[in-house]
Amino acid sequence: MQGYIQVYTGNGKGKTTAAFGLALRAAGAGRKVFIGQFIKGMHYSELDILPTIRNITLKQYGRGCFIYSKPVQEDYEAALNGLAEIGDILESGEYDLVILDEANIALYYELFSLEELKKVLNSRDPHVEVVITGRYAPQELLDMADLVTEMKEVKHYYAKGIEARTGIEK
């Protein structure tokens, strides 16, 4: 089966959630899934359940905090090491679906370049489906993708001061 490149971007909620839904569907069909989370290194509820699901592996390439200002050297190193590992995974063809969660944010913060990401994507085994999530996807990546979904925020309870809730946003 031919693998395609999907991008889930936009300022609305649900990019990672959609990617995880696809991961669950793929695992249910007996496919092997790898999820690499860039930037993220914090605890999310999915980290508690994913080890119990056959065929899904998740690894975080963040430092335990989200970047709110300028990245530090450790952020660059974590992202580049993650991209290198995912490059090996994509090339090996061991996984049927590989999710690069928040890779667009890593690009936005210039933790790695679009050229480095494209090199990894272009060297993948042709059967591997790839999903790239995160706001601010660059146009060149959107042009390269086979499927692009933009999540548009229409209304969000964050505007009322509602914090991220366990089991819903984290």
C-alpha cells in the first residue's frame, strides 16, 4: 500500500487528537504506529494508556516544558536527535504510520530546517504513511503534502480562562 503525507495544521484545537485517532484506527487494523512528539516532554493522559495498546510506540523529543520564548541549546539538540531517529524509522519501513506531532512548531521555532525535514520525508520507505501536526505549517510543506487539514478555531473556552483539563486537553 502506498503511504502518503498528511498535514494537520491551523490555530484550532484537535490536530494531535486527530492524529491519535488515526493511530488508534491503524493499530486496530494491525498496523504498526510510531508517534514522535516534538517540543512536548510533559505528561499527557495518552502516555498512560498507549503502552497498553498493541502496535503503538510513542517517544517524546521535548525537555519537559513547552517553548514560550526563545529556544535554548537543549531544545535544538532534542529536536535534531528526534528528527534523526525518525529519519531512521521512516527509512526502515518498520512502521506503517509515523506521526511527527508538533513538527510544524519545531519548524516555527527553527529547531530544525524545512530542508532537513524534507530530506527525512523523501528518504522514507514508500509504504509509510506520515502525519505532521502543529500550527504554522509552512506553505512549502503544505504543497508537498498529499492531504492537508486546517483546524480553524471558531470558538474556544480558553478565551474564558478555562485551563487545560486532564483527559480532554492533556
